[in-house]
Amino acid sequence: MERETPCPQADDLLKLDQQLCFALYSASLAMNKTYRDSLKPLGITYPQYLVLLVLWEQDERSVSDIGDKLYLDSATLTPLLKRMEAAGWLERKRLPSDERVVIASLTEAGRGLRALAQEIPAQLLCRSGLAAGDIAKLRQSLCDLRDQLLQ
């Protein structure tokens, strides 16, 4: 059985290297930089890549569904989708049966980016230096943490 490490002393609690939030933040910055380098040849940003991942998984999604999947509000997502539409990667249309609902659909150019992005996950796995199983465990732990914090 693993022994838990004792809680840090009160004077240690405000040290930067004791902050889980900073470890996550700095790892996120490093991850975003790595993705930025990998995505630059495709001409897409990391947030655009995330939207594309959602639409490559299932095309023709409502904007609110995309926002739910990415944990983004509409004020952040709408300008992002407008830029992607202007770039020719997706189209946005109102649902005729309910004009409040906007559906995002990939264009041929948006679908074509999938083949160009195919190697990016493997590149990131290699750059991480972690085994695939360790990546899966880390990803699950981070998802569990996110879900716990959002309760």
C-alpha cells in the first residue's frame, strides 16, 4: 500500500513549486508551444485544431455542442468559427426548424486538413517522452481532476 505524503507545512503552501495550478499552467504552455510548432505548416492554430478534431469525429454539429465538447463559451467560440469559416474550413448555417441553432459543417478543405494532421498525435507522443500507457493514465487523471473541479 502506498503511503501518502504528508501535507506541506503552511509556509510551503504559497511556494510556486507547490502549486498544482502552476504545474498544469506551465505544462499547458509547453504543450501549446509544441502544438503551435506542429500546426504551423498546416496554417491552423491550436484552438482551430480542437474544433477540427470535434468535427472530424462527427461533422455537422451545433455550435453549442462544439462549445460543450471544448468547454468554450459562445463568446469565445463564435469568433473562432467565423475565422475558420473565412479560411474556408467550415460553414455555419442556421437550422431551418429552429433558427436559434447554428450548425457547423466541414468543407472539403476542412476535411482535407485531417490527412495533413494525421501524424501530429504521434509526434506529440514522441516529444513527450512518455509511454502510450502513461499518457493514457495522465490524460484520465487530468479529466478526473477537471470533472471534479467543475462539480
